[in-house]
Amino acid sequence: MKTKFSGLLTLLLALVVQISFAQTKTVTGTVTDGSGVPLPGVNILVQNSTTGTQTDFDGNYSIEVATGETLVFSYVGFQEEQRVVGASSTINVSLQAGEALEEVVVTALGISREKKSLGYATQEVSSEELTETRNTNALNALSGKVAGVQISNATGNLGGSSRIVIRGIGSITQENRPLIVVDGIPLDNSNYNSSTTQAGGGGRDFGDTGFDINPDDIASMNVLKGGAAAALYGSRASNGVIQITTKSGKKGKGEVVVNSGITFEEVNILPKVQKLYGGGGGNFTIGDQGGFNQATINGTTFDVVDFATDESWGPRYEGQQVLHWDAFDPEFEDDYLQTRPWLYPENDGSTLFQTGYSYNNGVAFSQGGEDSNMRMSINNTQTEGILPNTKLNKTSVNFNGSTKIGDKLKVDASVNFTVTDGFNRPAVGYTGESVILQLYQFGQTSLDYNRLQAFQTPDGRQRTWNRISATNPLPRYTDNPYWVLNKNTAEDKRTRWYGTVGATYNFTDELYAVAKVYGDTYDFRVNQRTAVGSQALPGYSESDRDFQEINYETRVHFDKNVFDNKLSINAFVGGNRRVNEFHALASSTNGGLVVPNFYNLSNSAENPSVSETDTQRQINSLFGSVSLGYDNFAYLTVTGRNDWSSTLPADNNSYFYPSFSGSFIASQFINADWLSFLKLRAGYAEVGSDTDPYQLRNVFIGDDPFLGSVPFSLNNSNKNSELRPEDKRTYEFGVEASFFNRRLGFDITYYNELTKDLITPVQVDPSTGFTSTVLNAGELENKGIELLVNATPLMTDDFSWDVTFNFAKNENTLLSLAAGLETLQIARFPFNGVSLNAVVGERYGQIRGTNFVYDDQGNKVVNDNGSYAETQDVQNLGSILPDYNLGIRNSFTYKGISLGFLIDHQKGGKFRSLTNIWGNYSGILEQTAANNIREEGLILPGVTGDVTYNDDGSYTVTNTAENTQVISAQQFGTDYFFGNDNQNVFDATYWKLREVTLGYSLPKKWLGNALSDVRVTAFGRNLLVWGLDNANFDPEVATSGSGNIQGSEGGSLPSTRSYGLNVQLKF
């Protein structure tokens, strides 16, 4: 790895040294508006490079440039100008105001519109902002950058899941993630983690299918946040849209862009482990931690470690000579019957983790002319994770192009091919396949992990610390972690194609038609194995998922200006047919394997388990839009879409989704030098959330054959033939303003979203033959504010400082459920009945469990045995939703040097930690040996008292007094499991230094004729985390999926920090 990294730097230095110098000179000038008034802050860029500058307060500029190159002058609200550098060293430019180059954004259906005309909030993120820290997941790169967008990602999971939510939770059982659209292609972003895995119960996190997008192909992302912005997509866009536009060929000479970089990844936060006591069962006696086992072997009596116990309540480390777990195998002569001191190991559990790394290499070629353009790229990322023998490889190929055929017809096409290939993505959650379980839940702090690397005997049997006996090295409870990582492996591979082909025909200058076909298809295969000799039965499983979606779309557009160009009309009507097909086949062995180490379904000791699923869906749609603009200051847009869905009853499958939005440019009527722009906007929309296929009729399900016959049975849930889509009604108001020649600006939005007819499962009388059914019942409200502030506090000829601040606060309330239903359980977390719920009158995602008992003064009440009392009924312990999120980005540029950093903050929310339960229960975590409590015991803060529990779950506390009862450390630790649930629920607040970048563009005079730009960027991600409620856990690790089940840390991999270097060459 070091050799490759050194080679990258050597290549860069060789390019710098060996190229010949070009003829450059200093060009100066002044930029003014049409009236001759100097314009500060005008962007001046050398075409096809990153070399540039800005004008100062007096409109003056100075730039180093080669003769023959082109300078591009751009400023919001003015037409772009280009000047070719000739013999003169002075170039003065006058920019003309004009609509043509107002800020343009990509909106619903891929249609570009002037941002000032929009009556709803959007926020665009540029390619540079997305790729400067080389995040391999394009969607994760939005973290902290967009107001109202919350992204949670467990960074330690190799290509793991990301949770993306815009403006809060809008449905309690249906999809809450936004629609992803790439160049008009609705892109599937499914996550196949089981509900058990998402709840922390164990499994492998294979991530989201949106990971397949290549960040280097992206030109921009535009987030359509509200209903009015996304209504044209119908029911599938009720949670907003992330609209991705990819790069394309530009007019001019061809360009080749090469990116090569390396990223290193290190563990950021690990649970703190006590280092005073080793493995053993201990006892509940204060000051007596128990001793070692004894064994007489060949006439010699030895103290022996209690290797059969997967806890750390053993003797204190004092250098005693003992036989450790690895002293009983004659095949290992150096260790056989050799004692070692009883000390905390130098190579403790943290050394299991390694520095992960990824190499990213890509090349892109683009070319454009008068009538045609094209771009093609190939990119490869090879990643090794933070755990040994875990790898991920992604290769992407992209081609897009367009050409005019005659004067009226233009055709375009794009195709993307991606292969995502994972090997042994680590297991997470409470499962024997997860190494986190024995590191921080059930294990021994006395283990030397260097010695654990000898994980098998010469005959291939497993050799583990938690052995059955001195003569049997096989596991009692826990496999050797290196056995898990090398023998119990998994492989996954996703092969994906997505693309579009289309044509545009201009009947007249005002009337044109567009026809498109969008396609997205992939095959996702996973196989997993459990080796012979593992604690679990040996086995093998395979799963194969095939997905396909085709959209056929046509539109007819009419664009015209009338009444002396004062009234603009932009209208279109269209239709769409969406066809989805999904096939899943899963099978696994039963009862072990007949032939050891032959991993094939045919080798199953008993009949393999098989499940197969086929689903189909079709939605036919008609839609239309009319946008009117008057004299560049007043705009109104009305849209409508009607969907006919195959998943709804035939006589009730038609739903209409309208939207209305408008904007008013007030600055047109305010003559003030300090005001650059002022816009008022408002919007209203109705959108829906469709149900899944096959929810209308009861069908029989085949079971395993018996005596030659196949038995069939009905599902326990009674289908509902009258289901309707959830109905979301949203309105928003906003103000956009900028001041002092756009040196300061803000965008503020207030929104209110009400979702009615929630699709809700309810229990029914078992005498009906069913236990539940699904109804349209309940209402959920989201309301909040979003704020975006942009400022340039300092700007000179060579230096600029830009600040971007975003803030979002969402208030979520479940107003009602079905009649008589106050609580709906979303998921059950592992152990103790803790669950995730929707509760009427509360925010979504209430963690429910038992709580502390408090007296009237808020003191915790202690039982007679010295442990904390707990409530007899479960209570709401807090919502997983945050109170607010904010991001602060600072960017500094000085000539060719740039420095930027992004701070990301989340306030509030809750998560529950299973590692906190078992890490304390088993004596691993630091607090179980802090302050000498194993020798002296401890007194819990609180009061004693008499607690009377009432039938309604309430209680009264009387006769309180200060608690003075001493308990043992082991009672204190085990109470995290036996005691109340609230002590394992933590605040999810965090502050993060999310991104840091330092870039340098080599001066043009250093470059030869072949190179147009060389830029070197050093970067870091998630370098610092602070402000945590529990310093053992990054709150973002409490996610193992992207669905509605969140807030459970069941044994998550630790969060990570990344840093690296990237070199970009342009030819």
C-alpha cells in the first residue's frame, strides 16, 4: 500500500518536473454592468480549468493566463461573457443583465427552470462539493449540506446503509426515503437488510442499491423538498426527490480528466474497556473477584484461566503466572503448558481493527460540437475494510451523448454499467458472526489478539479462547474472531445497468415533443457459509434478487412569450407507463452439511429451505403543467398528475395529485443599493404514497410437501380490497433575499405537511381466522422551518472567504391512528421487550420500555437491594427523531489554494444500546471497574423509599431518605440487563467535523501544452466528534438499514474517520 501511495506522488512530481513551461502573462481589467457600475465578486475562470479569480469591490481583477486561452466572466443575474487572451494585457468587460443566464436548476421530470420562478424550496449541490472528499457513496456526500435533509450512515460498515429523510417522517409503515432520479431515470434505492438486522438483532449490512452511482459522473444534485416540487412524479415522490444531473460533453475541444487517489480509514470511537480485571465469572461479593481454576497436569498444579466463561469479572491483573487458553494444544509446542503473566494484553481487542484503505482511479473523456456532444468514463474503487479479510470493489462505466439530425430532431442516449462486488462484509448486531459481540458484549479483556490469529489446529479444527475444555479447542459459546472473519464468509455481487434513450422533435420554435424510455435493472446475488467446527451448525445459503423497472414517457411542450414578451407561457402535457418486475429466490441448507467444507445446497443434510417471490406492478399516468411568468417579477405554476395503479382495486385505482405554486420578485419594485434580490414564494400540493403489490386479496401459501401432497394455508393478515394510497397535503411559504451585491443572502421556508389515510395494521378478532388486517386510518403531521444563509465576509483580488449555514427544525406529531388504537409497534428491539413505536400525540419513533422511578423532587428511587427501582409498565423513553440539524461550511481561497471545512450538528433524538447492556453485564466496559468499585463497591445516587404501584401504571413514593446501601460492582453491571430500560437509552446529539479539504491548483506557467490543469487535494471526513451523551458510541452507528426501523445499536461496528489524497489531471 505504501508503495502504491509513493508511486502516486512520484507520478505527480514527474509530471510537474518534466513538462515544459507555457507562455503566460498577467491580464488585468475591470468588469462593469451595462451602466458602467463596477461589479464586485464576478467569477473569472480560465475555460476548461479550475484556475480563476474574482473582482474586488471596484470591479478590478488580475489573473495569470496563457495567450490564446479563454477567460469566462460570470455573475448571477447577468449574461456570461467570454474573451480570448491576445496580445493585450488589459481586458475590460461589460456584463449585460438578461434572463438567459439567470440561475437555472433541474426540477421534476428533468426540466430546467429559472430558480427565481419556482414557488417552492430547492437546494442544489455542485459536483465539486460532492466529490472533493472522495466519498464513495454519492448520497452520503450530502450530509450536513442541505437544509431539511437528514442522513444517517454507520461509516464503519463496508458500503453500508444510509438513511435519508427529507422534512421528517411522513408515514409510519410505508416508505419515507426520497425518490432518486438520475438524468430522468427513477433509480431503485432498495435495501434488503432484514427487519431483524435493522433492529440490531444481527446480520450483514449489504447497503443500499443507490451506492451504485459513481460520484465522479455527477454534475449536480438538486433536492426537491416539498410536495409542490415533486408532485409531477406522483405517488412515488411523496417524500421528496433527489434529482441528479450527470456530466456531459461541452462545446469546444475534447477534454480528458483523470482522477487518482487513495483514502485511509481508521476507527474513530471505540467503547472504553476496563483494563484492571481479566476473564472469569466472578461473584457478587464486594472485594472478592474470585480466583483461577486449578489443574494438575503431569504432576504439576497450575492456575488456569476460566476460558469457559465469556465475561470479565475475573481476577485483578497482578502478573500472576497462569495457563492461558492457548496452553493446551500439543501441536503448538512453544505455548504448550507454558504459563504467562496475568496482565492486560498489549494487543487488546482494538488491535483486531486495521487501517482500511481504498484506491480510486477514473478517467473521463468528453467532446462537444455545434450539434453533438458525448462523454464517457470508467471508474474503479477498491476498498479493504477496517476488519481483516473484508473487501469491496466497485467498477462503473458511463456513456452519454446527443446529436441533432437535421434542424428539428435531436436524439440522446445514456447507459451506465456498474458492478459492485463485496467479499465478507462484516456482520453487525447481536449475532455470533459479529466480532463486536465478543469484543464489547460477551468476552474477556485478557485476550491477546495476536495469539488469536492462530485460529485453527493443523488438522483444520477451530481453536478458540472460549474452548469447551482443555482437550477440546472447539467453542463453547463463542468462535475465535479470526475464524469468523476467515471461515464464515459471505460474498455478494450486484450487476446493474441503467440508462435512457430519447428524442426531441421541434415542430415550431414554440412547440416540441419529447419521447423517452428509462430503464433500470440489476441482479443481486449473495451467498453465505458457516464452516464446519463453528459454534453454529455448518451451513450454506444463497439468495438472488432480480429487479427491473422500465418507464415509457412522452411529453408535448409549448413555450411562448406574448404581449411584447411580458407574459411567458411554459406548458406541457404527457404520459408515463411504469412497469416493475421483481423476482427473489432464497435457499439454505438444513441440519448441517453431509460432506464437510463442500458449500452447495445439494450438500444439505436435510431438505433445504426454499422461498421464492415474484412481484409485478404497473402504473399508468397522465400529467401536465402550466407555468406563467409576467414581466420577470410574477410567476405561477399549476401541475396535475393522475395515476392508475395496479396495486389498488380496479374500481378505485385512480388518484389525482395537484399542485399550485407561485413566486413574486419584490426586488423589482424596491430601489435600494443594498438589496440585490428579494423573492416571496408559496406552494400547495397533494401527493400520495402507494401500497405494495398483492395487498388486496387473500391468497394461499404453499408449505413443504407432506406424503406427496403440498399443504396450503392463508396468511394471518386479512387483505383489504379497499385500500387507498396515503394522502399527503403540504403547503409552504418562503422568502429568498440577497444583499450588498449578493455578498449576503438567505432562503427561509416554513412548511406544513399532513398525511391522512395512513396505511395501518390493526389486530382483529382471531375468530375471523385472521389475527390482523390493514386499514386506511390515522393522521401524521410534520411542520417546520428551513434556513439557508450564504455570506462572503471577505473578498479581495486574491483572497475570498465564503460561509454557508443551514438549519432545519421539524416538529412531527402522530395525530391519530385507527379507532381504539393509541400505540402501533414498528419493531421490537433485542431483549427486555424494548420496542420502537408510533404513539398518538407524540413524535414518531418512540422507544418504549421501563423507566426509573422518581420521587417528587426528581430523585431516582433505590430498591431495598440497593438497585434502582423501575416502573411496572412501559413508558415513552424518547423519540429517535432529532430536535434540529444544522451545518456550517467555511471556504477560503487564495490564488490557487483552497481550504474548506464543514461542521455538522444534530440536536436531540434517542437511541438504545445493546452493547451498553451486555458490556456492563459482562464486566467489559470501563465503568464496571472505575473508582475501585470492585474492591469497595458503590452507592447509587438516589433515595430509598416506599413505592406504591397503581393499576393504571402510575406510582407514588413515600418515606424517602438518602440512599446509603453499598452494592457490588457485579450487581451494578448486571442491573443494566435486569434493571430498567431507560439506563440504556441515550441522547443522539453530536457535533462532527464532517469534512476538511485543502486543495492546490498548480500555476498555469508550470504546465505544458498538453495539460490544462493539475489539482492536488488532501481531505478528511469525520475527523472529530464531540458533544456525545455516551462517549462509547457515535449515535450514527445506531442504524443497520435505511428503512423505518432506526435507533437500535445492537452491536454495531465503530464509526470511522477517513483521510486521503487525490490528484486530478485535465488534458
